[in-house]
Amino acid sequence: MKRFLLVVVSLWLATCAAWAAESWSAPSTQIDAVYPQVEALYLDLHRNPELSYHEEKTAAKIADELRKLGYEVTTGVGGTGVVGIFKNGSGPVVMLRAELDALPVLEKTGLAYASHVTTHDDRGVEVPVMHACGHDLHMAIGVGTAALLVQNKDRWRGTFIFVGQPAEERIGGAKAMIRDGLFTRFPKPDFAFAVHDSNGLAAGQVSFTPGFSASNSDSVNVTVYGVGGHGAAPQETVDPIVIAARTIVSWQTIVSREINPQDPAVITVGSIHGGTKNNIIPDEVVMQLTVRSYKDEVRKQLLAAIERVADGESAAGGAPKKPLIEIVDGTRSVYNDPQTTNRIAERLKQVMGDSNVVPGQPFMASDDFSEYRSGGIPSVMLELGAVNPETYAEAKKSGKALPGPHSPYFAPDREPSLKTGMEVEMAAILELMHKN
């Protein structure tokens, strides 16, 4: 009898293990089946990019795809944002974010499906437009995942929310959607998830970074004032260019002398504008800064020090008034919930193999996916390899730099990137929403 019971228990455990293993992954045959539609969507999106806050046609395409799959779709959230909901019984609420917008970049990839779009930006200036950051890839992968979840609804329980977010490139879209009721008009997520393509990994690979992954980002404009006059008679003026120069140099000591060396921080002056002619001292100079950090307290310290130093240098230079400090936009750091990140990584290793799931490194770029954790929601963003494996191996060997996001030459290796992206998203979401 004991032997019989042991056999029964062993068979039951083996069956459960087999069922669990099957339930965590999306079969490659299913991915292959949806791939033609996913690829067609990707090519269409790549050919027809739209700038931040102007993603009307892009949003309409995503909404239409989700409606065809049976999702409850709401458009116009936070501007052009799209929210698609698929309810499948009681269980966790998992949100997947994909970005809708493109960049004012002239595409130079030479691809047959390259963008030739031009438009007028918010200043009225004609600019080229390109999906140079892979948002078209993210959208197509997300729609493919949305389709696979419908096909595999017997394997999961809960509510899946697809969020097509506007204006990630201007780090305003996530805040706009949250202000417009993303977490109140719709089910509040238990988890938020996203992927982002990378030139730092071969297609077929994915990386995970528990904890801080991307930085706080603040764009700061500083205007220092002077008293203009003739360049040959500087004694009759207060030169704001000299004040600006001293201010820039002094700012560099904030990171080196005021911030704990173990806390990453960056202050970069990316633009300085003042004057019109060689022999004219202007009335004012405008500087544009990007400020990066991980910790909220470091972020506050940097911004306060930038203002303090600017005030001091202006006073020292005899400026007629204090400088104007404007924080024009900003977003929080991306913090991947460690427990959820490691949980997903372990599942991905089982699905993809250990060699294809690698630890990542934090970097000082930013992404407003970070805003979704502001409601106490555990969030995870993974980096998805997008470089042809042979090209990647050759570059690693030679030390050659590969075009990455925001480059006019950036072109993800289409098929493996799309297929791996769906595999990653399905494995992660099913891990978070499994039936038992």
C-alpha cells in the first residue's frame, strides 16, 4: 500500500510539474503563427512614426488591433493614450506598457521600410521623424502578447491591461495618463511590466536589473542676467557670459564635492545661448541642463545646489537680479522591484536558458515608466537584445560601437527581436498571473 501511495504521489507531482512548466511559456508554434501579423504591424508603425503628443494615427492602430482581439478599449487617456483591458476571472491585475511616440530624427538605416516622414514640431519647425528608440518594436511585441494571452486564457487568471503610452520621449505621457485616471478609472495594477530594446545585447537575449535601473531625470533651464553694452567697454556692463562661465565651472564641484561618491549623479550643461555679435555684451544668457541621479534625496540635493550656486555666482558678478531657475520637465528613476524582478528572471531562465537571461547594469538614461511605481505598484522593466547575434559578436571582438537608441542608424534585428520579445512578455506575465 505504501509503495502504491508513493507511486501515486510521484505521478501527481510529476504531472503538476509538467503542467506548471507548460503553463509558464508561450509555445514557439503560437509565436510563429501570430508573427506575420505582428511583423506587418511593426513595419507599418516604423514607416509611419509620429511625434510625442501627436500619436493620433498610431493610437488608433493600436486600439483597433486590441478591439479585434476582444479587449475593452478606451482611447484619449492622458491625450492620445490607449488602455485595453482583458478580464479573465479573479486574480492579479498586470499592466504592460508600450510607448507610442517617435523622435525628430532623420532615418539613415537604408532599410526598405525606413521612415520618410516629415512633420512640423510644436515650434512650427519642419523635422524628420523616426522610430529611433524601438517604440514601434515595443508596440508590435505588446500586441502580439495581447493576442497570445487571449489564445492561452486557460493558463492564467486575472486582468491584463495593455497601456499604449504617449510622449515617453518627452517624459510626460505616464504622468498625463495617471492624472487622467489610469489607476482610478481602470483596475489598479498589482504589477507593471515593460521591455525596452537595447544595442547592448544580442537578439534572443534579455537582461534584468533588480533595484535602480534608470535614473531620475530633470531638465533645468537657468537664465542669468547682466547689463549689456559694448564689448570694448566691459567696465560699463555686467557681463552675463562671464557669470554663466563661472557658474558652469562651479556646478561641476557639486557632484565631486557635495554628493556621496557612492551615489551616482550627473550635471551636464548641454546648451548655452547668449549674445548676437562679437562686440556686444548681452543682457542675459540661457543655459540648459540635464540632471541625473537615482535616489530621491540626491535628486533634491542636486537641484537645490544648482540654484544655490547660480544665485551665488550672480551675486558675486554684480548681476542686477537673481537668475531664473526653471525645471521644465522631469521623471523619477526606474526602480525594478527586486523580488518581482528575480522571480521573473528565474522563470525566463527556465523558458529561454540561463545563457540568454543575463544580469544587467544600471545606466543614467531615463524612462517615465518609472512613474507607474509612484502608486506603490511593483514594477519591472527588462532590456531586450535587438542586435543581430553575428554582428554583436563581431562588435564585441573588435570593440566597434553599435548604433543604439536615438541613433539615425539604429535598426533592431527584426524577426528575432519581435519573437523573443513576445516570448519574454508571455513568460513574465504568465508567471505573474498563473492559475494556481
